[in-house]
Amino acid sequence: MPKSNKKSPKKANKTAKPAVKKEFVFHNVTPEELLPDGETILEFTIPGRPATKKTHQRVVKMGGFTRILPSEQYERYEKYCKPFCEEVWKNLGKEPLDFGVSVCLKVVVDTWVMGDVTGYQQSIGDIIEKHGIIANDMWIHWTDDGSHTMLPPDKENARVEIVIKRFRHPKEQYRAEQEAAEKRKIEKREAKKQGEENNEQPTP
């Protein structure tokens, strides 16, 4: 059967939806942000043996896609940490730290079977973000006090000791410039609006 030379009608182009401009949001400056670098903001301990996200990760299929999930052990630990984190920060009416900080971590497990330092840092970073101590773990600069992050095992007192200090992040300068530029735009719009309103007023 000969092929038809008729071309199938083209589908009408859908009208593109106009991009929705996101409203600029200024971050809230808290007293902790005004502290000098090196000043301690928070120091607390989470008792119990910590878990890392990398150990015993799970590969699952969800909606046709393959996803890697943290271990069930980590998920239990994340929930376990919630009251300890909220007690020292959120429950005191504190807002998440939305600026640069340094975090000194000391990890004490109960046996000589230990995870790697990076795994514990990733775990604790995600946990203090999830439970409202910091706004984003990108603000963290991991530091130490001259001794190793991993301390000798303590069978009776496994724990994680966390010290958070003010430590300015390079992106804070970028954010400050963006907010200053937005403030100038707002002031310019307000001045223009005020001028138009003055011009519209009837002459006595």
C-alpha cells in the first residue's frame, strides 16, 4: 500500500506559562550571628553510639527509579537524636543558625569497631540541620582542638560531643551584597511611588 504524502497536522504550540518571579527573602539576623569568630554558640552531648549514613545503605526502587537510602540503623539514630538537639536549641525559642559556624566533633564509641571521621561528620551535620540547630549544613567548617576526632572507646559511655562556634563563611559576604542591592531597589521603588502620589495630589 503506497504511503500517504500527507503530513500529519502539527500540534498547536502550547502557550508557555510566564515564569513566576520568586519574592526576595531577607535572612533574619540573630544575636549569634553578631558574635566574633571563635565565640562559642552551643556545646552539648548526644549520649549513645552514633551511626553513619554510609554503613549498610539500602538500594530501593521507588516509582521506577532506583534510590539509595541510609541504613535503618542511621534512621533510628536520627530520630533518637531529636529530643537532645531540640532541648538545647529549638525548645529555647532559638532560630536555626543561618550563617557560618565551625563544629568541633568528638566521637566516642563503645568498641574498637569504628567508622570513618567523614561519615560521622556527615551524619551529625545532617542531624543538627534536620532538628533545627543550623539552617543548612553548607555553613559548617569542621575543625578540631588539636586532638583526634575519634577518642578511645568507652564501653559505658559512648557519645558524641559537639561544640559549635561562630566562624564566618565566604558566602555571607555575597548574601550581604545581594540584600544590600535589594534594599536599594526597594528604596528606589518607594521613592518613585511617593513621588507619583505627590504629583497626583490636587494643587490647593
